[in-house]
Amino acid sequence: MNKICKSYWNHFLRDKKEENSVTAWKFGSDSDKLADLVARGIKTATCSAYVFYELEHEKLPQKGEYNIILNSHDEPVCITRTNEVAIIPMDEVSEEHAQAEGEGDCTYQYWWTVHQEFFTRELASLGQSFRKDMPLVCERFTLVDVRTQKSTSPSREVNDL
């Protein structure tokens, strides 16, 4: 976690009595646009191919964990808290989850098309192939804070924690 993220996180925790784990990350595709959707409360879900976690030896997201969502310049945009994590075959992801991802026209068809394109491209770069039943790590989250621009301090808390 970079210095700006640490400062933002410490400021966020300042009046809290709890200490929870936090990760800082950005979306793999169009990170500025997707971070903005999260900050505006439109995007409340995301997913990633399970194989990416395996190949990168990265732990899976955990319920209750905080996330600092970064823009394309690795600057914090907002903080979310994970509500739910499930491993689901891509062809079994619900329409509700696809809509909660908040992208494009929020239809299942849009979600499927852009995710199939993204996963096909990313998997090919790793010498792997897309499968419609490949396991996805599907995550639901709640927006808890939006950072003010050019500041390390939170701008507003969205939920009472």
C-alpha cells in the first residue's frame, strides 16, 4: 500500500474502535471509470477469474474486509467493505449480480460480453483459454467512504459503521 493510501486509511480509522484488514487495488479494466462507478454508489459488485488468484498466489477477498479502490494512478478514490464472496461458474452468475456490477446498460448481456472479452484477452496472455463455466470470485460490497480530490482525508462516510 502506497503512502497516500496509508494516510487515507489511517485518517478513515481515526475515530473508529475497530481494526480490520484492508487491501488497496484497482480494477483490471478501465480502472478510472469503474472506480468512479463505485464512488457514485452505482457499482456494488465485481468479479474476477479464480485462476488469477491462484496464479498470483493472492488471498481471496473476505467478508468484512475493507478495500481502498484506486484509480489508474494508484490514488485512492473510495473505501468499500466486502459483504459477500462466492465462487460461481461464469455461466451461473445471476442477472442480479451482473446488474450490481453497474457497468454499461446494466444488462446481463452487456456484463457477459465485456467480461468474456476481458477474460479471453487476459487468459490468452497467460497461455490459458476462456471457458464459459470457469470459476469466478464474485464479490458484493458496500461503499463506506469517498475521498475528496487531492486530499488524504475521507470526504464523507456513507454508512455508519
